[in-house]
Amino acid sequence: MKFIQLCGPGRVGKSTISDIIHLAASSHGFIPVCIPFAKALKQEAADKGFGKEVDPEGYRHYCQKWGAGRRKQDEDYWINKVRAEVEECKQAELELKRAGAEKFEHLIIQDDVRYINELAYGLEVDAYQLYITPGDRDLPEMDEAWRLHESERTATTVECGNKDYCQMFDEFIVNDLDMDRLVDLVYDRFATWVTADEHSPDIITETYRAGLNPNPDFEPILEILELVDGVKEMMEEIEDEETNDSDS
């Protein structure tokens, strides 16, 4: 069983690249299965009557709020949902192999990696971890409030050139390509993604991993996130002081 994870800011094209990887996997003899971390969350949203096509704003708000609530209770809640589905795939793979099927090996594709513990899960399963960046391309909805949600924090920090974050990824893809060139890139790189044991040595990846390509469009977002962190920390300190005063 192989794993490929995709991380990057919202609207950068992760789902599109995931779809192309799905096609490339099939042509290379794999059984591709997309198991995003938000799969269970989206199902719960659908059960509550929230649909992305019907009410995209309400759907996004519900997913962000409900997803954060579950993580607050248990930071690995959604990861454990993925683990359960991966175990089912492992069992299916084993049964196909025992039956002598020509095609049995699964490729798990996760196109919505947003949190550090999701990247840690990727290391646990030896995933090839791709970061999709827009480069100099303007992303849509840069001024939308959802860019300030905690689910965008990892990508925002990478885009601002934080070296510790940038070095977590095996390869960087600058998605400023038209569809034909993007398809060619995925098919050209696919064999490496499912066989490589180390990060890519290409110059683009090395430059991004060193934090040398900060994207100024994301700097104001990170500044706001850090300001919010500072306010939260100050409020927690005040609450601790009030609790200590009441105890004494």
C-alpha cells in the first residue's frame, strides 16, 4: 500500500491534482482510493443537511466549526476515522493478493492535509508528502474570512517561508500550469512519488524547503493569526490570574 498526501492553501488546485494522480495510479496498476481527512466530516455535514452545492457558505461554516469542535475533544478524531478506512483497504488488498488478482496494491490519496498531526500520520504510513503552491499566481478569495481559520494555518506558514514548516515536505509543485502541462507533470513524476524514500532534489523543491520563496500575499494573513494568538494567550493569562486569586 502506498500513500500520497497533498497540502497547500485553499483554492490552489489540490483536488484537481488528486484527480490526475487517481488516473495515473490506475494506469500504473494501482487501485487508487481517495481518503481525505474531511471525508467523515463531509458525511456528517450531509447528514445534517448541509450541502456544498446548495449552500457553500453554510457548508464551509459548519465544517470548520464542527471539525474544530471534534479536534478540541480529541485532536486525532478525524485521523482515527481515516485509520479505520485505511484498515479496510488493507484487508481488501490482502484478499485480492491472496486470490491472485493482477491488480491488488492500493494507493491512498489524501488531498486535504491541513494540520501538523495529519502530516505526522503521513510519516507514520510513509506517505510521499507534496506541497502545492501557487507561486506568483493570484489565488481567488484571498480576502475571504475562511483564510483566517486554523485549518489554513499550516499552509499560510509555509507560504510565508517558515523553514521549519517548509522542510516537512518531500516535494513542492508550483501550480501555475495549464491543465495539459499539469497532467504531464503528474504522469512524469508519479513513479517517483510511489517509490522515493527521500525528498525530491529538484531545484524548486530545494529552494522552497529552504524557505527562500516567501509569498507576500500571505504575510498579512499570518500577521493576523499571530495577533489572534497573542490575544488568546493574554486572555488565558488573565483567566489563570483570576482563578489563582479566587483560590487564595
